[in-house]
Amino acid sequence: MNILSLPSYFEYTSFYPTGRHFLEVRSRIPEVYELAEDTKNAVRFYEKLIDDQSVPDDLKIKASMSLAK
């Protein structure tokens, strides 16, 4: 994963909000920001995952653990 993948991830989530890989792609967005050392955006997208009622608990826990680092 690298910062260059972000436009593709955003495009996928925009065009396929019910796609098979939607949650997987969405959970990668803050990870890419974290790897790019863009803490502000990483935190923002981790919080969005945690607050979203449609996100499964396992992804919320993973996001919470990453946010706690």
C-alpha cells in the first residue's frame, strides 16, 4: 500500500458502495494515511470506521487498536 493507491480506493468506494470489497477498501484508507505519516487524516478515517454502525465489530476493533497507537 502507498499513498498513490488512495485515489483508486476513493473511486472504488464512490462507485461501488455495495461492492464485495467495499469494507476492505474503506478500512485500508486510514492505513495508507498512517503509512504516509499523515496522522490527521488517518485519525479522521479511523474515527469514521469506528462510528459507522454498518461496519462489523472486527473492523471497528482493528480501527480502535490502530487509533490507540
